[in-house]
Amino acid sequence: MTREQAEFHELHTKLMSLLDTSRELSDEEIYEQIDSLLLHKPEGRYRSLRRRDELRTELFNSVRKLDILQELVDNDQITEVMVNGLDGVFIEENGRVQRWEKGFYSREKIEDLVQSIAARSNRIVNATVPIVDARLENGARVNMVLPPVALNGPIITIRQFPKNPIGMRQLVAWGAITQEAVDFLQKLVISGYNIFISGGTGSGKTTFLNALSDFIPKDERIITIEDNAELQIQGVANLVRLEARKENTQGEHAITIRDLIRASLRMRPDRVIVGEVRGEETIDMIQAMNNGHDGSLSTGHGNSPRDMLARLETMVLMGIELPVSAVRRQIASGLDIMIHLGRMRDKSRKVLEIVEITGYRYETEEILTHTLFEFEEGRNSGEKLEGRLVKKGDLKQRKKLERAGFGK
């Protein structure tokens, strides 16, 4: 423990003994106690005004906010915060992962922070239930894992999202997609095509779903369904946001994504947006798309459009016993378009493929696809990857476009 850490630890211990935790304290009351503590100078040491301000902020954050992580969460440039127990804190900034200069000095301090985050999200985490997903007040997604599952101490992973949602204009400026593809997708969304976004971890699926949802007509009734509410749907007045709930300590009263999808169909939605499908709820999402809720959107983890279709089959079979051929027919009938995203070796995120689901071939029992756009890599310019999304074919299933008035 460094001298600065020891000083903070001593002040923090004194502060917690002074605070009346039996009631809700205001920020002003906490600051008053901190200022009172900082008035007393440490024996034999000089404390600069700058150091005093740092301690004041750190002490307040340790009581009311996220301790040393608060300054990282407040930094818009940092997209990921990873606490590996006492082994260090790592951050992702501008696509690069690096070790942070600060860290926690005790395991108990990390555990206290884990319990604080879980309590604010109405979640339970302990040795019996050592893995939990939660979210922060700013909408950031948090995953926390405690011992005995985590061998090197409590693990906290925070995925941050921009305070101002990223739109298609910004994605075009970054080279993630072309304006031609954006114009095409806008027509598809307005026309009510069912669209599924696939990609690996950190490929930007949620960001792209947010941007795509901005094309939804503002007079429609939208229902969003998520494990942890992350979507930032803008400008829709008739918006219902649903979030799953974990079971209580007795293992009861869980509300699953599957429960929410079923409930949403009785809430008169024009469109249903499922943040991500991971399991048996996939069958309910596909059936919703097949039951007249055109224009529904969702995302999932996959390495390619073809791989995502195979994973959808597997996930559907988790929820219902059907022949594989019947499952494939359901998927082919429900989905219209798949958009695949990827994270490139230069850390940029790009749309790699836009694929149309054109039908089902009974003879071979396969889902038929047709590539509309595909990313073609160009020559490298230094560290930056060159290339662009190139149109490969025209849309075959055009009835929804024509009904929406976009012509033949």
C-alpha cells in the first residue's frame, strides 16, 4: 500500500465511523464531515490544496458513488472498465486496452463496491449467487463475479455507452457503414422488415441497433425488452421499456425475457425490439415476427450471418421441441434481413455484411440467403484499415417496400 493509499484508507475509516448510516444522508452532510476531517493536518506531513481536493472527491465517491472507478465512468472516452480483483484495473480507451495507473488496495473494498452496485440495481450477489448483471445510473452495463468462481478476487466489468447516442451520420463519418447502405436500411426499417443484427462481443451491436431504431416512424408504439436496459430509443412518444428480473434469494419470482416477449404481444405493439437473444426466448421472438409484428429488431452473438442462423436454430430448440426443418422454416419466414458487424484488427467496428433471407429450400432443408452488401478490404494505410461496404445485389423480397410506397 502506497503512502497515498494509506492516507486515504485512514481517512475513509474515520469518515465511515462518523457518518450516521441509520438514515439517508444528503450529499451536503457527507461533504461537511469530509471537510471537517480534512481540516486536521497529518502530523509531520504537508497536504497541498490539490491533494486535499483529490481526497475530498475520492472520499465522497467512496461513500456515494463508485469509489476510484467514478472518474473512469465520468470519462466519455473510456468504453470499458475491467477490475481484475487486486491484480489491477484495465480500461479500453479509443479502442485500446491498457492498464490504469490506479487500483484497489483491499479485496474488501472491491466487495463493498460490488454490493453497492448490485443493491442499486435491485440485484443480489453473494457466494451462493456469485455472478450478476446490473447497470449503473448512467445506463452502463455491469457484470460482476465473486469468489469462489473468480479465483483472483472480485471481478467487475463495466461497458459504457455514449451519453449522446451515436447516430448513423456518425457511423458513416467513422467509416463503419456507407451512406448508400444507410439509405437502403432506412427504407427497410420504415417498411417494416424484420431485422436481426449479429456480431461478436464488442462489435457494436447495441450501438448499431440504437442508430437503426432512429428510422422507426415516431407515431408507432414500440416495446423494448432487455436483460438490462441499455437501449436509447429517441423521439418515440409511445415507448414501453421492459426489463427482466432475476429470481430472489429463494430462487423464485424471476421474470425472464421469454415472459416479457409473451406479455408484450398483449400490449398492442407495432414493433417489438429485443435487445439480445441468448436462449429459449428466441422461439418467442421468431413467433412474434411471424405473427404480424413487422419491423421488429433484435441482436445476437455470431461470427457470421450463416453462423448466426445456426445459433438461432440451436436457441429455438432450447425453448421448444420441433424438427430442425420446422425450426428453419420458422426462422426463414420470420427474419427478412441480417446485418453482421465486426471488430477489425485496427480496433474499428464496421458493418461487414448485409444479407437478405430469401426463403427456405425444402429439398435440402436449408435457409436461403442473398448477399446485398459486403465489406471489401482495401490497401492498408499505416495502422488504419482501408476498405468499404460494397453493394453486391438487389433486394428480392420487395413487397413490404412497395406497400410502404417506395415503388418497384
